[in-house]
Amino acid sequence: MHRSLASRSALALLFALALAGGAAAQQAPGAAPAAPCGGDLSAFLEGVKKDAVAAGASAAAADEAFAGADIDPKVLSRDRAQGVFKQTFLEFSQRTVSQARLDIGRQKMKQYADVFARAEQEFGVPPGVITAFWAMETDFGAVQGDFNTRNALVTLSHDCRRPELFRPQLIALVEMVQHGDLDPATNTGAWAGEIGQVQMLPRDIIAYGMDGDGDGHVRLKQSSPDAILTAAKFIQHLGFERGQPWLQEVTVPDNLPFEKSGLGGTMKAAEWFALGVKPRDGNTAFGNLEGDLVLPQGRMGPAFIAYPNFKIYLEWNKSFIYTTSAAYFGTRLSGAEPYLKGVPEQGLASDQMKALQTKLQSLGHDVGEIDGILGSGTRVAIQKEQQRLGMPADGWATPALLNAL
């Protein structure tokens, strides 16, 4: 789900350093305060066992869950060396939203048509939205990660860097063991503890897990129907509104007030339409909804209106490029045409981006870490400087802007 701290090992196998994710943000509200960490592993696990029993699990389930548990140095190594996302939207979306994946996704939607129909009826989430996440997370279950889930969560809970984030997940894992939904000795998944075909952490599986195949268990690793319905319930929980769009491709004129583009705006879609923004599918029926004009590579590249449902993508993953690609993938599976690539202006290399961020910071803008990544803070700062310099304020970092500053 929402990754701000931990990357997904499933995708990492495909895009080794493409994503930085965040297992932490998946956890439910009201997370436990900082918990004991470090020290003797047996004593540490005994403390987790007491917490699990206090939360309602049986001592036998905790003993079963922790039998043979150990620290996994590879998990710590992966945690310390999280990759950063430096691909452009065109690069990443072309790679992830491939024709092969579209074909497989449509086959899956047909194969599990009854399950998808139930998901949409009960939770209001269209098949294309679920299927796109399913594809991007694990290639429809083909690449789910090979880290022992129990050991991954033991390692990250015992480690004193972020125990308050992972200890609740370890306690939830004990509950999964008690339900018979997970074998702690053999279950594998992502390095940060995410499980199954849609990569969810134990607390979210406990809270939103659905038995889609009627076997009395929620097993997101083995059961596609379980994964589909659980994803739908979680997406509904994130705020997806039934019957509303999430992303719509548009074309834009040259004379727009581009400074109003970007996420977090205050305009309705109809206001953009009145300014000459045109939906490629011709559908203006949702003009009364809030609509942000999204320009991943500036005004010369692909352009979209992001509707309120787009916010659930940002809850799933904070990376703007990942979320826009996932949302676009969902539209393609729902019948949209391939986007117009356009001819985006030349962007900046990583060292140039760092130089730009340094200049923006010296001008008083909050761009966050100087990391060479065109994140939300950097885009906002760029728009302000573009507007000040009389440039089209589309938030895209170019050599012309860098030279002008």
C-alpha cells in the first residue's frame, strides 16, 4: 500500500532501484508508541508475545509464530539501502504499462469476472483499478518476494531504527497464524513484511482481508479471489468513491494559467474545460468534480485531469510517478486509449536536478532533501520561480530554468 519508507521487494526484482516505498504508512491509525527494541532476541520475542497475548492472541499462536525466528541481515541491508525513484513518467509508465501486461490483465479480468463483479458491487471499485495494482505490485502474483515474512518483521521490529512501525505488524502476524492464514516457517514475501499478490502488511490483512474463494481463510499469497476482494475493500477504505473517475487524459492549449496546475489545486474540472482543456474521450460529465491538471513532464508531455479518486493512489504509494502510472494503467484496463506522448522539453540529469534544488533552497523554497528527485516540493518551488521569471509555470525542471536561476 502506501510506501513512504520501504520499497516493495516484488517490484524491486523488476525495477531494482526504481521505487522507494513505505511499509510504515500502511499501518492503521493509532499505532502503538515506541516499543522496546534490540538486545537479546529471545527476551525481545518474549516481550512481543506478551503484547500479542494482551491484544487477544493465544500464547500457543505466539509460540508457533516465533519458533525458529531469526534476524535476517539481508532485510537490514535492504532497509539501509532503499532506492530512489529517478525515472520520468514516460520511462516508467512505458515500462510498466506494457502491452503484455495489458493483455494478461484483461485475461485475468475475464477469468475472475464473477469476483470482480462482486468487488465492484460490494465496494464500488472497478476491475481495472484493482487489476492495475495487482499487475504493478507482483505481476499478477508471479513475483511476490522471497523473504521469510516472519523473520523480516522480527528483524525490523527488533532493529531500533523504526520498531514502532513494525512491532504492531509482528503482533498482527501472530493473529494471522492463530487464524491458520499463514505458516510462519514457510511464508515468504517482500523484505518489509508485505504479503501476497497485492502486497499488504499483516495489520491491513487483519482489518480488510476477504475470503474470496470460500475456504474459510484469507490467503493473499495463494488465492487470487482473496487478493482481489481484499484489495477492493482496502481501496474503498482509502476513500474511493463509487462511480467516479480517477484520471482522464486531456489536451491543453498553450495559453493556460499553468501556475494553477499540479496536485492540491482548487479548480473544478469544468473550469479547466472552459479554459480550453479537452478530454480526449470527449466526456465532460464529471466537470462538477474537483480536478487537478497533472503534467508529469510539463505542458509539452502527457496531460491528465486527476479527480478526487486519484487521492487513493497517493495513499497507496507516495511516489508521483508510480501513482500516476498506476492510475493510467487502470484507465487503460477500463478502455482508455494510449496517452499522447507529446514532445516534452528536455529534463535534467540527477546532478543538474541537485544543482537546481540547491538554487531553489537558497532562494527560500522548501524542496526537502537535495536528492536529485523531482518531488512535490521541488515541483511547487519550480512553478513559483517559473512564474516569477515569466516562464510557463508547469512545474517541469528544464536546463532553461536552471540557467535562468
